[in-house]
Amino acid sequence: MVSPRHEAPAVHRRVRLRSGDPVVLRTLRPEDQAGLGAMFEELSTSSRFQRFLSGKPTVSAHALRRLADVDHRDHEALVAVTAEEGDVVGEARWIRDGDDHTVAEMAITVADTWQQRGLGTELAHDLARRAAEEGVEEFTAEVLTDNSGIRRLVEHLGEVDDAAQQDGISTLRVSTAGHGAAPDDGLVRQVLRSAARGDFLVVPRPLRWWLRLSGEITKTLMVPVEMLFGRR
């Protein structure tokens, strides 16, 4: 029997962030362990505490090995690497709950110098898509209650529920629904043809997450296609 590690659909796409910087988002590889360690080492004390809920200055070699050892079924991880050098500048992962296999805990880390560029949002969407492909229906995330940044990031995936708050830690819950596989080529071509004609269209449900539409647009659903693709 082939290991699920080798059967899982791989993520690999090049994106240009809102800052204009190109990065590659892809599935974590075992050889990324050193790159992960370097990124964690360079995190500020604040960023490290927000990620690990601990201010300890280093991540142990044992912890790094565990973070780099994923099976892509019950534990998935993605990394963002710089387009030229291949340096790890972000990572996102989920680990399936041992009791409820439709739930997984998520975590996202972005290098300090790469924050506020939209990288976390890109990672979150790809992470949710992979989770949906593996039957995960809901993410949970334990975060500092005053960490508004991660809350805003999670809200990009959907409506967030504050499941619990204790000792300054909030447990956020958000559905992965609507983040399935990328739309098929036929559906994309149909929308592009409508765009070329300058039509108005109701955005098909499978495309809403893929097009990264704003909240106001998704509320109304009917938008001029030039807003989606630009003027032709």
C-alpha cells in the first residue's frame, strides 16, 4: 500500500503578494527542516510568543524534526519560500484532532520582515483547501486573546467563533467549507469568456474563495467582471 504521504495532492504555486514580492507556496518537504529552524530563530520575541505561546528563545532540534515530519493526511504543512533564494519566510500547518477527525488545529507563522504583505492570507487559503481535500471541516486555533492580527487572518476563511477564552488564550473555530479543490478549467474558461464580453455575472460558488473576493462583493454576489479580472 502506498503511503498517504505520497498520494496527497501537492501544493505548488507562485504568487505575487500585494507588496509586489513574488513567493512560491508549496508543500513542506523533509529537507525544509533547516529553513524552518532559521526562520523561527529570526522571529522576534513577540512573534515567537504568538506562534508558540511561549517566549523560549529557540525551537529544539526534536521539535523541528516533528514539525518537518508530516504525513499529509493527519498532519499537513505548507511553506512560503522566496522566489529566487528559496528561503523559508512563512509556514502554515494543521494537525487533525485525535477524537474528531473532521476538526484540525491550525497554525501560521510569517517571518517578521514579511508580515503585512498578504502572505499569511495566501497561506491560510491554501491550507484550508488542503484540509477540505482531506475531510477536515473545521479549523481551531489557540491564540493570544489580544492577537488581533491572527484573528483578522482567520476571518479571511469565514465567520470566526470564539469557542472559549481562558487565561488570556482564545480558541477560535472556523469552517473550511468553500475551500475545496481549485475550480475546473471549464468553469474558469466560462467565466473568462463572460469577462471578455464585459458581462455582469453571479459569481459561481466554487469560484468565490478562489477569486479572493472582498466581503462586500460576496454579500451581493453579482459583480461586474472587470472588478474580477480588470478591463480587457
